[in-house]
Amino acid sequence: MSKPAYVPPKVWRNDAASGGQFASINRPVAGPTHDKDLPLGKHPLQLYSLATPNGVKVTIALEELLALGHQAAEYDAWLIRIGEGEQFSSGFVQVNPNSKIPALLDRSVEPPVRVFESGSILLYLAEKFGALLPEAPAARTESLNWLFWQMGAAPYLGGGFGHFYVYAPEKFEYAINRFTMEAKRQLDVLDRRLTESRYLGGEQYSIADIAVWPWYGQLVRGNLYGAAEFLAVDEYPHVQRWAEEIALRPAVQRGTRVNRTWGDEASQVPERHAASNLA
């Protein structure tokens, strides 16, 4: 017997468990669930994160800045276990009222500056250190175009395609088809752009590439959702070329290891408090 069609009530109430991998931490309100201060290290920048696609954007950027010789970009990386609700501590909510990783606290200035949302953090770091973003107005704008493209596009890839393809408690054909179509459209957008230039902003590697690569670069490399074959990623050769080139960068390899708690031990640096952690 088929299930009866769902009819939304006049007013939604959070009365039933939604199911799925993240059901225990999903809730319809903001704010902290418990009191706990965040740890603080010795470096100017304090990062609170996890090595998800959103999280590694910032660790990659910081490692790239250090590779460029910006020693003031030295940072402490503290692990936030989102599956255990650590993003809802009072300390974390103070740094990011949206309770999402990554969150950054810059203590090199007084009073300290909180920075949340990955795109905001990338732009903040690029402007603070004068790096990873072109100076010429046209090239800078093109890089920012793609940075903000990622902010708007990735929720359809992660919260849409990834959720229904991997994490939903059951497979829904309509939802999977809907978001697969959008994921492939986005890959085609990137592929067409990357026929024109080496990197997304042009010929210069920038925070646009750092933002997009953990999602779409890892997707076509088979490291996200186990969906490379399903999405026929061989149809996007220019994205693949770009993704593999960025994957070879030492700073990218280091950045993807920070705040990582899964995979083989060589790929994990659950917390980073000194450059030697990544030697």
C-alpha cells in the first residue's frame, strides 16, 4: 500500500522527528543549547571548524597565506564536532550566531574581530593580507563574482543534491532528479568558464578557486558523496583539469588535513596549534 500524499498543515510544528543523519542536531530555533567557552591558543587567528567542504576553504586559505610568507596568518585550529552539537555552545554562538562552521576570531586587533560565513572569512583574509585576490578592478570583480556564485550555488549541491542522494532517510526520486539536474547545470557553468581561463577569476589563483574547489573540485575527483559516476563527471573535462591542478598545491593538501577526523591517520590533523603539525 502506498503512503498517503502529504498535505502540509496550516501552521508547521516541529512535532515529529525528521529522520536522517543530522536529525539529532536540526532544530527550528537559534541560540546556544549549553554554556561552554571556546578554547584560545597563542596565535593571532583562532579558527573553530571541521574539515567539511565549507570548513577547509578557510584552512586552505590560511595555509596558502603562510606559504606566501605571511607569518601573521599563523593560526590555531580548534575542532568543532558538529555531529555532537558543539556549534551550539555559548562560546561558539558568540563568534557565530548562526551556529555554523567555520568561524574565525582575529585577536591581532583590539577589540578582537569575529568573522563568520566562509565567504566573508575568505574575503576578510584576502583584504587583511593583500593576497589571493587580484588588485586590478576587473580581475578582482571577476574573482568576487565566482566567490559569491559559490555561496549561492553550493546549498543546492550540498543541502539539495547531497542531502537527498546520501543523507535523507529514504530515496525520493523527485528530489534526487531535481537536484541532480541543478548539480549538473552548475558543473556545466563551471566547465564553460574554465574553457576560457586557467582559474575562475582569470589567470590568477584566488579565493574564488579556494571557495569552489572543496565542493565542485572534490566532486569531480570522486571525493564528495560518492557521486562522480552518477553525475557523469567525465562530461566536464575543464573542471577536472582545474580540480587536479589545485589538488597538487601543497597548501591545499595541508589545508584539507586540518580539523579532519576521518580517513587514514596520515590525512588527519584534528586540531592544529603549530606549523609542525603539518610537516
